[in-house]
Amino acid sequence: MTSKWRRLTDRLAGKTEPEPLWTDGVPDHIDVPIREWLDEVLRHFGMATPVAVRLKLPSKILKNRDPDAVLASLDDPKNPMLRLEVIDATLGCVQQALQGASWQRDSVSYRHPE
């Protein structure tokens, strides 16, 4: 017999289903690993500029000494989905880069080489 793992306190309280793992935004318990992963991906693929442009983020982010770190830790209490938007945009940009698209700094989008 196999069952899904549940927290001890939930089992002791008689709960049969685990609490949802995800809510709006990045949960605090995975904030640091997500930030570290995102910073590494942004640096490795050089994606700070395309991500910031794609999301129409303020230019002060790219003017910062370390835009990758700023993007990776970007947080807005009024917009809990912002970090997820950065993650989503980063994954989209990386996917396009891996498919051979090249980032054009004078453009807002990727263009495939001709």
C-alpha cells in the first residue's frame, strides 16, 4: 500500500490530504534555493537584459552593478507573482537561446538568425 507523504502534525490532526505546496508567489521555505538557482541561470545564460526588457522592468535594474542578483531576488509585496514572472521570463528566454535564437539589444524580442 502506497500513500502520499503528509506532515507529522497533519497526520496527528487526522488530515487525510496534504496542504497545497504552492500559493501566490514563491513560498518562504524555498525562497533561498529559488533565488540561488535563478541567479545561476541568469548569469550562465546572460539573460538579465532580455528578461528585464521582456518584463518591462525599470532600467535601474540593468544599471545596477549586479543585475543578475537583483533580478534573482526581485520581490514586491504588492505583487507576489513578480518573482514567478521573472522565473517564467527567464525560462522562456533560455528556451529561445537554446533553440538558436539570438538576443538583439535593439529589439524587444528574440530574432532567429537568417
